[in-house]
Amino acid sequence: MHCYGIRGIALQLFKSYLSSRSQFVKLPCGTKSSLTSVEYGVPQGSILGPLLFLLFINDLPCATNLYIKLFADDTFLCAQNKDFSSLENEVNIELEKVFIWLASNKLTLNIKKSKFMMITRKQNIPKFCVKINNTPLESCDSYKYLGVIIDKKLSWEPHIKHITPKIARACGALARLRNYVSIDILKEVYYALIHSYIRYGILIWGNASNSVLQPLQTLLNKAVRIMVSAPFGNIDLKPAYEYLKLLDIPQIFYLETGKHHFKFSKGLLPTQIGNYFNNSTDIPIQHTYGLRSRSRLDPPRIFSQSKTGEKSIQFKGSQIWNILPQDIKSCESFSKFKNAYKKFLIETEIDSSTVFLNPTNLLLLS
């Protein structure tokens, strides 16, 4: 904390908070163990615990050349190389550095929960041996990270299969409630039990193929039918969506992507995410005089032999932003933009055609 600029009385306060603590174990029968002093760590269940832990592991990325993302105690490591042998060698060397850092900082790694995954377009993949502290890590075809299931083909099919049963159960709840509550209450249930699952992470998996997204769209249509008591069969549900002021799957993806780029255009994104777009997107130059392209966010210059770059949030998001009417893009506040864009999506037909992602060589570890 001293290195991060916490000095004087504030540092003494934290020192007093963490020092001279002890703990014991109490069994259900009432038996208690003797007190033992706590020499490491933070008080469990405390408000300051997560913040202090984040400060403690904040310099982990400095210990390795791997691309690393930290979220509490979940660590995501990534390496990329066209040559499989070089990739394997690089990862094992860098993981040894990570283990040394963990040991030096008196942290332990749950190796049983740590796995690695290869993402590649190539067919003949050699057998990989990834180790940490001389213990091989288990290979997996998909992995759940922060509530989103990432698969080795980046098709997002496992994630869709994971959330569809939850939405199906929510449809059952709507069916049981519709005869007893108003439409407004049904919409609240929809937003709590269905929309929340669809909205979460849709910036990542919303570009999946139509065949992968279709089961999710079918369940969403079912929920809409239940709320308006529409007959089942081949009927046009667009009037029902407009009446409820709800969006389908592609429209939700368009809305969330538009909101994300609005924040980017206004400088409201966190610095690291904003820099991610700055490195791959042509930022519009702000002039004091009017230009036809003054507020245009040009698509990033991505050069790829596949369609992978065109499926990225930088490229796809820029395309979505560029088709928006000027009066929507020029909204001053985020709430006004969100309401205007949602109304635009409800009243306008959009092209929701998608294609499969073509992943590149990538090794993911957690």
C-alpha cells in the first residue's frame, strides 16, 4: 500500500485494521478450537477484503509476458503464436514465472480448477503439455469464465445451451402468472428472469450464427406469445413485440453494441477499454467547423484472410454505429440515446444475418 501512495495516517489505519487478528473454528456441536493468530490474508467477509486483495495482486501482470486479465481471484492468461511448438514453449516458460510470483507473494494456485484451451482454425493439432510447478494442466473444449462459456471454436453454442434451460423455466413462470397479473407485472418478470440472461455478455456472443441463436429466439418468441396470449402457430409476432416494446435477439445485440459505442464516443468507457478501441479504430477528428464525416466512427482497419476481424466488436460495432441516424448519435445524454435507439430498432427492420466465427490460434488458460 505504501508503494501505491497510501501513506501516513491512512496507512497506519490499515495497519491497525489488519494486525493482531486471530481466528478459531467452531463445530455445529458447539466445540471450539483454540485461537490462532492470522499472519497472512484479509478478514473473511469484510468489505475491505476484496479491495485489499486487488491491491495485493495488481502487479501480477508485470511478472509475465502473457496477456492477463484479473477479476478478483479469477485469472485469465492468454498467449498467441502461429507455431504450436513455440506456443507451448512460451506458455510453459511464462507459467513458471507466474508460479514464482505466486510463491513469492505467499499465494497458492488451485491447479485442479486451472485448465487450458486451444482455439485454432487448424485441423491437425499436436498434443499439448502445459505445466505449472511440474503439474500438467487439464485440457478442455469449453470453459465458464465470469458467467460466459467460451468454447474452442468460438461458436458460443455451449453458452446458448447453458442459458436456454433457464429461459425455458422462466417461460413456465410467465405461463402460470399470466392469468393473475397485469401485462406490466409480466414484463417485470420478463426483464428479471429472461432479459437479464440474454443481455449479459451479448456483446461477445451476439454475433453467433443464426442456427446457434435460433433456440434462444424461439424461447423469446414463446415468452412474448405467453404475455400477450397469442395463439401458437405461424403468425407474425412483430406487432406483439411492438405492443410490449420488447426487442428480439438481434435487436438486443444492436442496442447493447450501440450503447457501448455511444459511451466510447463520449469517453465514458473505462480507460483500458477505451484504449482497446483506440488501438484498432480510426478516431474521428473533432473540428470546429462542420464536416460530413464529423461524427462518423469509421470501421477499424482489420486485415485478415478470414471473417474474424469483421466479427469483432470494434468492426461490427463501428458498422452498427455508422448506420444510425445523426439525430440519435448526437444525443447529449446516455438515457436519451438508449430510449431513442430502442424506439428506432422497434420501428425499423434490420439485417440480422450472421456468419460463423473463424477463430485464430490462441491459447487460453485460467
